[in-house]
Amino acid sequence: MTLLIKSIFYFNIIMEKPIILSDKKELDLIDPLEELYVRKKICAMCRNFYRLGWVSGTGGGISIRRNNIVFMAPSGVQKEQIKPQDIFILDLEGNILKYPQNKELKLTECAPLFYSAYELRNAGAVLHSHSSNVVLLTFLATIKHPEYEFISEYHFTRLEMLKGISGHGYLDTFILPIIENTPRECELTETLRIAIQEYPKSPAVAVKDHGIYVWGENEDKAKTQAECIDYICEIEIKKRMLGL
């Protein structure tokens, strides 16, 4: 099924307007046990990422897709304290199908960026990390995209953990695209979409001064991609510190 992202979805996020509650019946197609599993999985992954230092404060986010249904962690909360009932459920057009029990929770501004990976890469899950390793690495990128000045690149090669990044091996060169940051998360959408399309071999786009978006065919694959990229970023930083 072709994924559709409405322009009104982006507008509502940026203007902080409520997204219309869909009257569609996609939720009827979800196994209640699978819904509970995904809700708990997001909570467990948030706790794990918190221990890794990737979602300190209230930063970062996680979204998981099951066919035409999207599960998404809320915005502005301490991720290690998220409960299953705090998760938003949406359709592929960005309409909210089910709100969290706590009505004060807000949909994350990462939503249009998550949806970009769902649409352009047919991803099954998307993660947003504020990893300090990635942020530091973004300052070291000096190679510029030949056409888009807002995209920089960092090239990795001859690292064993490159084998963990989809489509790459030890002798290959993994190019991590890095886009410029913006004052608001949702304003990154256009440049992130361009970077996703310009670098089809990368399962991630980093954001300078900010963090990274990583995706995979499912939540476990997205997790391992994020871990491998974080590892190689840390190695590159330490190599620079040691003058290697």
C-alpha cells in the first residue's frame, strides 16, 4: 500500500493544532495482544535508551509501525517513565486513532519525521536519539553534498561494526548524511526527506547539534542499526582524540 502523508498533518504539528480523530476502523484489525506487546515494547526500548544516555531529559522518541497502524511515544515526558497507556496510535495519514489515557500528553513533533521514513523507506520502526556520540560526530563532518549545502557527510570505513549496518561490510564505506538543525523539530521534515532520498544506502540521518533518526524493517532492526552507528561514531571521536 502506498503511504500517504497529508500536508495538513505537517501543518497541524507545526501550528500545534489538534489532529482530527479518524473515523476509520483500522483499530479493529489489530490483535489486542499485539497492541499491548507494541505498547510495552516502546516502553522497554525507551528505558533501554535512557540507560544508554540517548533520551535524557525529555528528548528522543520511538515509533513502531504494524501494517497500517503507527504507535508513537508522546512528547515532553521522561522516556524512562512512559507507560503502555501513554502511547498514541495513528493511521498512515497521521490521524489519531487512539489517544493516551492521560489527555494532557501531546503527540511528538517528531511525528512527520517518523512518517517520512515510513513513506520513503517503508520502515517498520523509527527511533530518534540524542546520543552525545552522534552529536559530537556531527561537528567533525567536513564533506558537503554537491548540490544541497544543508547536508554534510561523514565517511566510515574499516570498522568491524560496519557489518551490522544494513548493506555494508568491513571494507565498505558507510556515508552518514548530516542535516542542519532547526529551532523546532518538525521544521526538519523537508531537509530530512531530501537526505533520505539522496542517501538510499543509509538507515539513518543525523542532525547537527541535535541527534539522529534511525529506522529499520522492524523495531529490533532499527535498534541494532542505532547501536552500530552509535558505536562507530564513538570510535571515530576517540580516534580523533588520540590523534589516530
